[in-house]
Amino acid sequence: MAQVAVSRTIKDKGLEASSVAEFDTSGVGEISRALNALLADCFALYLKTKNFHWQVGGPRFRSYQISYRLEFDEHAEQLFAATDRLADRVRAIGGRKPALTEVGQLRRVRDHERTFVQPTDMLCELIDDNKAMAEALAQTRGLCERYKDAHTIDLLDTLADQTEHRSWFLLEMSHDGEE
């Protein structure tokens, strides 16, 4: 019903509706499940990144505090914003948003389960998690291409660019002191 109202608004205002009309709504359930899994991963990666922000320590705490903590905080903010965009998109296409318990079940990002993690190990874990996120985004993009969901593809492309950027920063930080 919401999509019909949106389509009418687009028609009434004389706006281009080609991307709305092309979207094959038979894929709403499948796309919603994929987006909800991404949302769960994104939220888990947000929490993991924020947790690492709080845990940074060690003999070089002062320099780590300036670089790692600030970078982790920026990444966490970006991931948190992405969760909202993914949830909004699920609702926009008429899908079912996940319950809080489902977020924990759907996530593929795993906790490190150690009381202390070396800052360099934090980087390695986050690099791996961001690589996995990039792969999941690409798979979901393929699904959205099949159903011609151009708006979700645009969102996924933006999130993929952000993920690639985070991965690059983390990788560069992991080369600490290397030539």
C-alpha cells in the first residue's frame, strides 16, 4: 500500500518513476532477508569496533589512543549510521524488519571473546570483518540486480565504498613502522 502511495505521488508530481516501476516486488522477502542479515552484521561490527575503541591499551597507549581510538570511533559512527539506512530500506520496500533477538541470530560477525586484544590484532580482526562485509554487500547487490531494485543497489554501492575505505585505513594502520 505504501508503494502505491509513493507511485501515485511520483505520478502526480510528474517525476520519473522508471526505477520504481521496474522493481520486481516478488523479491521483497528475499531482499529483506539479505538486508536484515547485512543490518545484523553492520550492527555487530559497530559494537565490535566500539568495543575495540574502549579496549585500546598497551605500552604505546598514548599513541594508540590518538590514532586507533579516533579511527575506531569514526568507523563505529559510520557503521551505526549504516544500520539505520539498511533498516529504513527494508521498510521502504515493504519488508519485515528484524526483531532484536533476530539481529543476534542473523549476524555473521563474531566476537573475539578475549578479555584483552592487542591493538594490532584488533586491526587484523576488523580488516577480516570488513572484507567479509564487502563480500556480503556484493552478494546482496547481485540479488538486487536480479530484482531490478535500483534504490537498494545505490545504497549497497555507498556502503561498499565506505567498507572499502575502512578496510584500506585499517590495512594502512596495520603497517605501523613498516617501509
